[in-house]
Amino acid sequence: MNKFIKGMDISTLIELENCGAKYYDYGKEGDLFDILKSYGTNAVRIRLWNNPYDAQGRPYGAGTNDTSTMLKLARRAKAHGMDILLDLHYSDFWADPGKQFKPKAWENMDVSQLEQAVYNYTTEVMDICKENGCLPDMVQTGNELSNGMLWPDGQIFDDKTAASLGRTPEYDNLACFTSAGIRAAKTAVPGIKTMIHLDNGGNNELYRRWFDNYIKRGEDFDIIGLSYYPFWHGTLDDLSANMADIAKRYGKELIVAEVSMGFTMEDYKDYEKLDDKERKGMATRQELVDKIEYPMTKEGQAGFMKDLLDRICKVPGGLGAGFFYWEPGWIPVQGSGWATKESLEYIKDPGPCGNEWANQALFDYNGNVLPALKLIRDYKPVR
């Protein structure tokens, strides 16, 4: 990859704008894309859910990232000269290591039908992007696939968990599903970069086990994507050690596809205007904060980003290709949360539904630029 990716996942932006979010660069109000570009952003990541609505057409929230929303964001990215990483979840709502729900339309399909559905859907999305003049530069076929996708058919476990459950990890099925997406993307858009994305970037055992099993079975791909959140995924030393090992082991470009760091422990309840029973609350509980190496301050957030970027640039072979900061603009506004009651029914989650990310954005609660953005802008990668 020729340039160092300084990327942002801005998937919830349209919902935020509709809820009245405003962004400021030292007192001057501006479009989020304009501000991010002025601070060095050269790529955006956009998630896509198959059908984020219930049977009555009520939205699932958290951006309700359907095809129309994806296209609106992609057009704005192209107009700003930014690359696009398209994040295909292959689900109607969040897909991550704790949940990989099949799209409602695919629930009764067998393995071969699911493989074909992944291929057809990926092809359809690529064709729609092509028709609208906003083809992505990179596409990830699944989101945080550490425990597989399209459960239970493509579900995997570590050996200990598999033994405790009396189940066999479905590595063959997982490789079929992931490969179908890769094959479809590369057929529709020759030369497009493809990414396989796991969470827990500090867990070397996970990455070795996952990619050793996949590479025996699956299509070739271009990029390994890692999520790294310091509250849950080990130390930066753990991340560095894992990136160094897998760069040498697999020879793929590495992108930290999701990362964030908090800038305050001040609550934002007054901005959400929700009762306590309706609020998700801040994800960064004190017991998690106590584990990290950086203070939860504006300066601590910037210091964390400096160290992260240094470590990406030190990946052996120059294979550290950049990062995407997760939802830098998800400030607290009334009406924007991680789920709606309709989506909670789909993923069988008790809720509640408020914002749980605002203290990890790159803008303060009033939408003002934080120092970490200046650090990102001024950072000169040396690889």
C-alpha cells in the first residue's frame, strides 16, 4: 500500500446529523468530512448491514447502515478524495465475537446456500457501488471474525471452549463463507484489496490459530485487520508483539481496523436526555480504566495515539499500513444510541440502548476537536 492510512469509521454520521450533532474546529462549525480531511484523514470505513429493519420496517439504529446510507457516506468520501474500506457484516445488525446472527433472509439456508448467498450479496453490493461511482478501495468480508460468522454454521472456538461445549469448530464452513466474499469482490472489482478482520489485536494465539486454519482452506487475501481497544485487548506491547509475529508469519499488510481511547470519565447523561434505565452508559468502567497505561484525559488520548502510530510503523517489512479510528464523531445527542428496541429483539439482547462511546470520540461532548486529531494530522510515518 503506497500511503499510510489515517482512517476514520464514520458509519453513524448521517444518524448523528439527523439528530442535530454539530462539529467545530476551534469554534468554527463545519461538516465532519471537511474537518477530518483538514486533520489528515485520507480514508473512511463504512459498515453495511443487509437489512437493518424489523418486519414492520422500523429501523435498528446505530446508523441503520443499509445500502442507501452506505452510498450517501461513500459519495461524500469520494468527493473529499478519501479511500473507502467497506465493512460487510453479513448480518442485519452488529456482528462481532459475541454475536454473528445470520441475516433474516438467510436463516433457513444450508451451508452451500449460505456460501452462494455471501457470493451473490457481495457481488450485488459491488455492482451497486460501481453504478453509483463510489467503489471501495478495500473490502472486508465479515466483521471481527474471531469466533466465525453466520452462526452456528460458521462458528469456531478455541480448543478449550470446543471441548467444554462438545462441538467441533466449523473451520471448513468459515473458510467457504469468507472465501465466497473475497472471490466475489475480486471478480466484480479486479485488483480490489480484501481484508480479513479479527478482534483482540493483542492475542497472538488467536491470530495464529485463526489464520493457520484459514490459509489451509481459503482464498488468498491482501490485508489482516485487527481491532485494538486498550481496555479489553491487552497492552500495546501485546499488540506490537502480535503484529510483528503475524507480519513475519503471513507476509500480509496489517491495518488496525478499529481503535479508540477515552479522553474523559465525565458522564454525558445530560446530553442524551434518557432515564437511567434507558442508558447503556459509558463502556469504560473504572475497573477497565485502571488496567490501561494512559490517563483518560485529552492529553492521554493523544499520547496513546502517538504510541499506537509508532508501533504500527515499526511492524517488520513495512507491513504496518495504517489505522481506522472507530466512530470519532459519535458524540452524545438525543436519539442516537447503539440499538433500538427493535434491534434488541433481533439480537436477543436485554439492552438498554443509549450511547456507550461518546467519551472515546475525537470530539468532545459539544463537538469540539480534541488534541488527538492534531497529533494524527501532524504525525509523519516512518516505515
